[in-house]
Amino acid sequence: MFKKMPGEEPSRIVSTTPDTAVVFKPAVVKTPAIITFIVLGWRAVVSLVLTVWRHPVAVLVVTVPCALSVLYGWRTALLLVTPVLVGILSWGILDRPTFMRWIGWRLLAWWRLVAVYRRHWQPVMIVSGLGRHIRDATTCPSSARSPVPRGPTW
């Protein structure tokens, strides 16, 4: 098998255990720095647009107080944001079923996504057998393409 392969390909074959497939090391391509910066900038712009598109309320929750504090000062922002927070907290205490239906389950699903699922993705994939250790690198399916857990839909 090795005699039929051209060039340096036989030396690039990596096989750690008998049950793994043959893996070829990728060729290293030297990329100019400007192209790297353009690609990284493009990815940053796309991720910012996707974040605003997917989570408009969360973006507004962060940007409105920041914009108010920059335009009018932190005291004005605090005076305008505090009644909204007190209202939401009161709604959660006084009428828990409707609060959970409209805000609570979504907030819980977001918290689980950030604190549990994304944080523990790699160990779960390794334990379940979907990820593999090849040399010192761990490969597993991307969590970005996995279905996002949602709260109950009412």
C-alpha cells in the first residue's frame, strides 16, 4: 500500500488505534495576514448580525441601558430601568403562571443553553461515544448545529 502512494503521503498517515480510520494530516498553507484579518472581521460582522437577528430582546436589554447611560448619564438610565425591573419582578411574584409562560421558560431555556449544554458539550460527546481522542486532540460534533433545547410552547 505504501509503495503505491506518491510523494510524502505515506509519512502523513496517522493511525492511533486499529479501529480508527486512516487520517491524513492537512497541508499547511501560509496565508497572508491581511486575508486572515478580513476573514476574522467578516466572521465578527456575521456573528453580530446573527446575534441581533436571533436574540433581539436580549440585545435590547443590554443596549438600551448602555445607550441611555451614554446619552443621559448613569443616573437617568438607572431611574428609567429600575421601574421596568421592579414591574417584571412583581409580575413574577404575583402571577407566576403567566410570567412563566411568557418569560420564565424562555429565560430558563437560555440559561440551560449557556450554563449547562454549551459548557459541558465536549465531555458529554466523549462519554456518549460521539467524540474521539486522536493523538492529543479531541474531535466532536459542533454544538452550534445541535438542536437548541426549548421550553414548553403554550
